[in-house]
Amino acid sequence: MDAPHNPEALKHTCDVIVLGAGAAGLMCAIEAGKRGRRVLVLERAERIGKKILISGGSRCNFTNLHTSPDNFLSANPHFSKSALARYQPSDFIRLVEKHAIAYHEKKLGQLFCDRAASDITSMLEAECRASGVEIHLNAKIKSVNMDDERPQAFGVTTDSSVFFASRLVVATGGLSIAKIGATSFGYDLARQFGLSIVEPRPALVPLTFTERDRKRWCDLAGVSTEVIASAIVPSASVAPAGPDSRKQHQFREQMLVTHRGLSGPAVLQMSSYWNGKDPISLDLAPGRNLLAELRGRGPRDHGSWKSLLKEILPKRLADRWLETHPAAGNSDRDLAAAEQRLHNWQIRPEGTEGYGKAEVTAGGVNTDELSAKTMESQKRSGLFFIGEVVDVTGQLGGFNFQWAWASGYCAGQVV
């Protein structure tokens, strides 16, 4: 962060410097450029929007029709409300339609490009050109400091140049997916200017089994089934009290057994809320009353129980479940207990697959130290943080992109 100043570097002045040419940074640059601001975007990679390009199976799940603050995790759950209200999914859809990009709703409000994620990066690049935004790629930042000669200006030093601006926007993302260049740069810069960081951690990430559970389940890798995945939290922290007071966050989607543990949309969603130590709960027969179904089929015995499970679960999973969780007997009480275990499979994961497999990073720049309306630091005038580097994390399904567009838009109105 504090590399020596290069006396041979070329000096340039602009109104706004944006660090990072991802979703949030480009949106901010476009909006600022529309207002006539001289905007420079510095990107360390060789192309813009690398995370956009790999998202959604390279189709880019660019927003979600049902976006609300409830779809986001933050130490301050109210922080995202202002930005999400000011720039909504319909606003981004208008931009997509302006550029004649074909798209479709896959499920649950998730919107994807029909063709490729590169349609979105091409659109953003075109909007940058139209707004007069200058983008420098392969820009390796050596230091960021206040300009001694101009106290209100930031100086950003790269390998070859020094850039000065009165507004600095940090849109450098989180730690997830290091293979595309993710680093701690944004957090380090925030600390340099006196802001605190909510401890980052992998989110939307596969979970790993203990060695015992790996031996028991991981030969079923590739098996998938619908479940309700729940992050279990101490009952004292959930109100009101009751039989389900320990289950705070529940997601009904597919679960996938992997070579190391569990993944699939339900598990990825729930992983963002897992505290890293308590067990998780999986309902393997969501919405089913199995005892009632057995009663309607005639004799209730081990055979009828096994047949029913093989209708509900993939065969290999059903066989393994019956091996590891046999019913104690044929009575209603025994079968009810067996059903309860199926509805509440508790597992204590060993950990997660880490940032290498995480889709996003939870935690980040403390929102208590940012303006919810503008994203500006309350400790350093002219310094803004947007997108994933901020302690706002969306659920799976296009919500993180919507936060990027919304936070970038809000900062772009004032920088």
C-alpha cells in the first residue's frame, strides 16, 4: 500500500477515480460521467467485469425481480434499504432493454442473459464510452494517499502514473474467487483511512463434512434432492420463542452431495448464515407427512417405510439413509420418530470450501461508518465504498448484482 513515490511517473488530474471495473465500479463511473464529471476507472486485470463474465454459468444472473432488503445480510440490516429503493431491478432492466439484450426469468425472479454474460459487460463498456469515462486496464496500484499539495485530493500511484482526484471510489470487491484477482486491497485501504472492517468470511459457499461424515456420505457425490436447509442459531437470539425458535434462516431448494460435503442452492444460501460451529438442519422430505401417507397405504411395516423413502429420495440416498437411520420398529411412535429424523437431519460441518469456491464475501467495510444514501465515508470526505467490499451480502439469485448496481448508482449521483 505504501510503495515509494515514483518521481518519473506521469501526473494526471480528474474529478473522480474509481478503483475496480466490476459491476459496482462501472455503474458508478457511468452515472458520474452522465453528470459531466471527468471519471477515471483503474482496473488491475486485463479486462473489465471478470466476475460478471463467469457468473450464472456465463449467462450472468444480473438481477432479481423480487429484490428486497430481506434478501441481504449485514451487521446493519437497514443499511441497504435506501440504495435498493433508489435503484431497483426495473431500472437495470430498462438499461438492458435499451441495449436490446435478450433475457429470461429462470426461476424465483432470477433474470439471465439469453446469450452470454459478455452482453452485460459490452453494455457497460458502451455506456462508459457514451459518458466519457476513461478506463485503464492492467493498472497495478502501488499506493493511495492524500495529496500533500491539495489536502482535499487523493493521489493514486500506479506503475507508470500518478492520478489525482477529489473523489475516490473503492469498488475492488471481496476475497471470493481469487483466480480472477480477488484481494484484500479494499479492506486494507479502508483501514488505512481509519474505517473498521466487519470480519470477512466466505459466503454462498459449499460446506465440508468431518472425516466421519465424508466416509458415510461422499461416495454419493452427484446425488441431488430437494430439501429445506436451515442455519440453526441459539434460541435466545431468536424471538418469539417456540419449537422452531432455533431455526432462523430456511431455504427450500436443491441439495447436492459432493466429494467433500454438501453444495447446491439450498446449502449455498444457508451457508451465508452459518456461524461456523453449530449444526445445520436439513429436511429431506419437505412438505410431506409421511406417517399420514403410510396410513393411507395399508399395513405399516419396514417394507412400506422403505418403499415410501425410495419414492421421496434418490435411490442411492434412500438406501444409505435406511442403513444409517433404521426405524426402531413398526409402531406409529417408531415411524413418527423415523420421520422426524428425516425432517431434521442435523449435521455439524467441518468447515467450508473457502474463498476459492465462495461466490461472494460476507463482511467488509463497516456500514456504520458509511452514508446509506451516498456510500461516502463518514470519517474521510470524498472517499466512497460500493459493492462487495461493503458489509452487505445478498442471497443467491442475482441479489448481489442488484446491490452492486444500486450502491454504484447512489455513489455516482454525488461524486
